[in-house]
Amino acid sequence: MTPDTLAARSLASVWHPCTQMKRHEADPPVAIDRAQGPWLHGTDGRRYLDGISSWWVNLFGHGHPHIRAALADQLARLDHVMLAGFTHAPVVELSERLGTLTGLGHAFYGSDGATATEIALKMSAHYWRNAGQAAKSRFVGLAGGYHGETVGALAVTDIALFREAYAPLVRLAATVPSPDARGAQPGESAADVARRAADALAQWLAEHHATTAALIVEPLVQCAAGMAMHDAEYLRQARALCDRYRVHLVVDEIATGFGRTGTMFAHQQAGIRPDFVCLSKGLTGGTLPLSAVLTTDAVYAAFYDDDIARGFLHSHSYTGNPLACRAALATLELFDRLDPLAHNPALAQRIDAACAPITRHPRVRYARRLGMVWAWDLQTTLPDFSRRYHRHAMARGLVLRPIGTTLYAMPPYVLDDEAVQHLGDAAFAALEATLAEETAP
Ligand SMILES: *Cc1c(COP(=O)(O)O)cnc(C)c1O
């Protein structure tokens, strides 16, 4: 590596996320020059299939002409205006569309997923305060839950590696057992596990509801926990319990939203209506940072008052940025035009077939899929399975980053037959190459 490569300059000037920087001594970051459809093109002239949608944000591939045209048009009209005291067509139209899609209203915007979590938690607690129940200011989440990594969001993110160093800064929320279907005892179904987890939630709420503002859940798939999937029964029971104990239900659809699990939003598979929904990641089709929180009329009404302090005074400089909102509108237009909810099941079956050698691999446990999310748990003695696998996949032109020993794929919705086959072949070859290192000297 010569010192003037982008990778070397990056290591000298950029602090990369979610990374022990010293590890880049062995594996320098890969410089990407351009991207088209599901492919990333490196400055090294190689191409890499984006098997995890660039951290779960991309839906319709990179550089989609419809989103590009919308952004070019918006940039020529209005780049940005503050949203306090002003409004504009992209934010109004997007809010109307998200309202129709979620059955909730009054979209409040942030810039990324963690800020959506912050907004939902603050709104919930402030609601109870406005309602004369200020004691309801604590939160409860699921074991292994992930809702972002800002100090507030870390309170409900139950992943030790991300949280431990900051424990003194965080007002830790309670955690109740996850309904993760892998926890099934012999003879138990996924729905049985869900009911068992709901019983634990019921016990917890019975004791703590008077001080609890909200339960926050990732519906159907706890992605960062390693694609832990659960039965929709859990969400139905959680909804009923939150109603009974007067606790808000916050549904974090940041990763599961926008068709990822087979329906527009995962919670819709349970037929429930949450009190808050958090959206981000796929919201702009993977082009620009944007998040939104939608809530009920009842919550909104509790803030509507002559008293300024009863209002929700939260703000970010770029709240409701016109370019980001326009990218989101263009993404929703692509849902109408391309109808991925209708077409993804057939695509998913082709990917199932291409990945069958992984699913059948003798070291794989709990092969699972929901919508456009695949996961396989590996039995391996390699403590750094994830890093080794990632390296072997990259060498084969495929981006996959296992979470611990869980290999997963979460590709964009636009893989052609060649890309599908490449995903299956490269993912399997990388697995064989990684496992071969178990016995290597
Ligand atoms: C990624 C993620 C977040 C955080 O989003 P950022 O944009 O990374 O801050 C929150 N919740 C869930 C479920 C996520 O997957």
C-alpha cells in the first residue's frame, strides 16, 4: 500500500465507525469509486456485490435514475430551509404519504436512526408529563435490542460491546426476555416462545407500569442482535399489555421497514397499531440520511397548548431537509412503480435456491429467512469468524459482514440472475474458505 492511496489517507484522516482502527493495519478499508445497482466499484477496478445493502439502507440499488433525477430537480429548486417557521412541498408530501402508510400522523424528522429513537423516547416521556403522570419516565426494551448508539438511545440498546464503556453516562432501561424463536424448548413453536416472552413482559409491567413510559421493540427481526426473528404473536400480546398498563408501544422499523420483512412495515404482519413508529435507513432508498417518527393524534394533542413548554421543542438543524425528503418521496414512488412487495417473494425464492448449499451446510444451525433477510448461525471454533469471513467474501467480490457467528444477507431488491448466483456462489465459497482456517496451522 503506497502512502498516497485513498485507504492510507483515510487511515490518517478518518475515524471509521464501528471499527477498532488498529485492525485496519491488517485489512485496510476498501476505497469505492462509484456504485450502480447492487454493485460497488472499487478504485482497484474490482466490483463487489452489496450483499448487506450498505448497512441495510439501500433498497432499489445504487444510483437509481429515478431518485437521481428527483434529487437533481430538487437541488435546482430548494436545497434547504429551516423547518421551524417554514415548510416546503417535499416535507408536506412525504409526511402525508408516511401518514397514509402507517396510519399515524404528525411526522417529526431527524437525521438518522438513533435520533429517531431519541425523539420517540423524549416524546413518550414528555407526553406522560403533559398528561400529569411525570413518574412514567422509564423505558423497557428487549434483551439484545438495538436502537442506536447516541447516549439516549444506548439506554435501550442491549448490546454489551456497544454500551459497556459508556455505562456511567447512560440511564439504563430495563430489558425483558427476547421472543427470539431460537429459544424454543423441544416441542415449542415460535408462537409458544413469543407467548412465554410476553408472559415475562406482563409480569414486568404489572410491577413497573407506574414508572414506565414506553416499551420499544424491533418488530419481527432484531437485526443487530444477529437477525433474531420472532413470531408476530409477540407484537399482538405486547400491544394488548401496553394498552392494559397504559404504556406506549414504540415500534422501531428503522431496519425492518420499507418491505424488508415482506410487508411495508413489519408490525403490519401482527395487525397492530403502535403509538410511535421510527423510520430511517431505507426511507431515502439509501441515498441521504433522514429519519422520521410518527405518532397518534392523542400524543400530538397532549402537546398542543398555549404553554410553549408543553410543546415538543426538540430540533436538529437539518430537520426535514428538502433533498432528503425528496429522495424519500422518489423512493416511495419506486414502491408504486416497481411493486417490490409483489415481486420480492419470487426473487427471495431464487436467492433461497442459490444459497441452498449454505442452508444445507452441516455446520449451519437455524437457517432462517423473513422477506429479504437471510441468516445462518455457524458452529465454528474461530473466535474471529466474522472478520475472516468478511475478508474471504471481499476477495470473491461480495460484501457480507457476519454478526458474531451469524452469517446474514440483506441485499437490495434489484438482484438479477447473475447477481443472485454470485451471491450464493461467493457466500458459499467464502464459508468453505473460512472454515478451512479452523484446522490451518
Ligand atoms: C441501524 C438501527 C438504528 C440506528 O440507526 P442509525 O442511523 O445507525 O443511527 C436504530 N434501530 C435499529 C433497529 C437499527 O437497525
